[in-house]
Amino acid sequence: MYAVVEDGSKQYLVKAGDVVELDLRNLEPESKIQLERVLLVKKGEQVLIGQPTVAGAKVVATVLGETSEKTHIMKYRRRKNYVRRKGHRQYYTKVRIEEVVAS
């Protein structure tokens, strides 16, 4: 059984046991969250497609902690004495999917 969930204008294909990085939220580790915007649920051969969401479906997840990813940007033009370096750190909330609930 898996589901397609929308969170923060992004869509994730999740099933029980998956670890997903969502946009940063101010949550304590080991707390539970519910993702209500479920767009699709597949249970065996049965597929439930929402219009826009599946009624009564939700995904329960446990917060594992926060992670981050550093990105480096460099611009360079040869023979012009032009070098620009810039960095960006994006923070995420790491969650483990516990179950997909579909009514």
C-alpha cells in the first residue's frame, strides 16, 4: 500500500517505513504528525484518486529530527578577474512514515 502526499507544494510517493525529508517545521523529535493532503492511495489492485484529495485518507509519520544540505554556487569568467562564491543551507525535517490510513 502506498500513497501520494502533497506537502509544501511538493508531492511525495510514500509507503510505511519510508524516511522522507519535508520542509522545515518546528516539531520535537519523536512527535507524531499527520499529513492530510493525500492525492492518491493504492491498496493492492484498488486505486483511490482524490478530486483533489482522497476523503478520509491520511498518512501518519514520526519526526526523526532536522537535517540540512549545503549548496555552493560559483560564478567564474576566465581572463576577467571575476570569481563569485555563494552558499546556501536548506533545512529539512526528517520523518519516518508509520502508516497510510484510507477509509
